[in-house]
Amino acid sequence: MPSRHIAANAANFAYQAKQNRVSTFSAIAQQSRIFMRRNRLLTISG
């Protein structure tokens, strides 16, 4: 019983870590997209 619980915790932790990595990546991608858009606007106006 305890070993099954530990395995479930490990699987849950791995899932959470994957979700965090995905959300972090999407946040970085969103930031870089905004940055690129801002650079493009500056280039056009400059």
C-alpha cells in the first residue's frame, strides 16, 4: 500500500513538473512574441 502511494506521488510530481515546464515555455514564447512585435513597431516608426 505505501509503495503504491509513493508511486502515485512520483507520477503526480512528474506530471506537475511537465505542466510547469509547458506553462513556463508558453510564457517565454508569449514574452518574446511581444518583444518581437515591439521591435518591429520601433523599426517601422524609426
